[in-house]
Amino acid sequence: MTGPPDDVRTQVLATARRMLRDGLVVATSGNVSARVGDQIVVTPTGVPYDALTPEDLPILTLDGEQVGGRMAPTSEVPLHLGLYADADREPVGAIVHTHATYATAVSTLTREVPAVHYVLALCGGSVRVADYATYGTDALAENVRRAMTGRTAALMANHGSIAVGGDLAGAYERVTQLEWACRVYLIAAAAGTPALLPDGELDAAAAKFATYGQPGTAHDDERKRQS
């Protein structure tokens, strides 16, 4: 992410409200964060998104110390900090965690969203389901980190979905494309056995996504950075 923390707080809050409008969360569920240098801006715990102002949003160091904001941070701080600190992946600029209906339903049925559509290339391949652990715990954070090895998104068993990106737009696109793919998978599986893409097709799609869109735009830059 770029820009001073105050600007980023506005962007994080706008993304959280968009999750609510798009039906990816209900009430106060889910959470959003973005990194600004050696700090992160994250949504607070237990407050409706429409009742928040940017100044309410906590600012944390990468060690979890709160250095700004009027409210306490989301209970999923370990989840966010664990992904920002993961040295085995490309640097993360933003994280979006939802309780989206289709993703959550799929997380109760399978261990992986298989290659039912090429949009999963945006997530790094077939999407794994992280083992269940109580929300807000270090155990859940570690389970998600493992499930996201080599990936930019995951499902969380009996819980929801999560995606990372170089910025908020990139993370949000992944989590919404994953929700759509989960809906496709559920509909197809209800009717029969879904046909899967041939081996190597998600890699081929990922290569094409690297040059997809309008050159020179922020969206294009994010795709190239995370492809």
C-alpha cells in the first residue's frame, strides 16, 4: 500500500463496507488490513462497519503493538500479522478475510477447491482449506499460513475465506473471484461430478493474466506483481 496511514485507513474502511454491500460478510464479521511501511491498518473488533470512521481504525506495528486508532483491533490480529511476516512469500500489502456464503459452505465439504475454472489461477492454483481452529488464535493463523503456501488465497474450514494482495484491490479481487468459483463448484457438484481443467492449465492461465488488462494501470501492476 502507498500513502499515509490516514489515507490508508479510509481505504481499509471503504473495503470493509464494500464487503458488507457485496454480501461477503454479515453484521461485524470478517476483517480487512493494509500495510503501510512497518505498520498495518486493520479493522476494529465488534463494531458495524457503517458506524465506523477512519479515525477509529487501529494502527499496529508488525509486532502487534497498537500505536494509533480509537478502537481495539480485530480478534484476528495473529492471522494478519502472520501473513505479513511470512518470509516464504512475496511481500503482502493487504489482506481481506470474509465469511462469504459459498466459500464457507465449500470449506465444510472438501479439503480443496479443485481446478473447476481458470480464475483460480489468480489464487495461485487450486485453493486449499486450512484446518479448523478457534478464531483469533495463533493455531488458526498457523493453519492458514500453511494452507496459503504458494497461494494467494485459502478457505478456512467452517469459517470463511481469505486472500492477500499487493494492495486492497488485488486482495479483494481474489476473494470475490474465489467466492464465485466456490459457487460454481457447489452448483456443479450438486448436479454430478465436475470436470476439472487439465494439468498445467492453471499455470497457463496465470501466465496470460500477467499481461491481462490495460497496461500501466494500478490494476495491471498488481496483476504482474502477484502473478
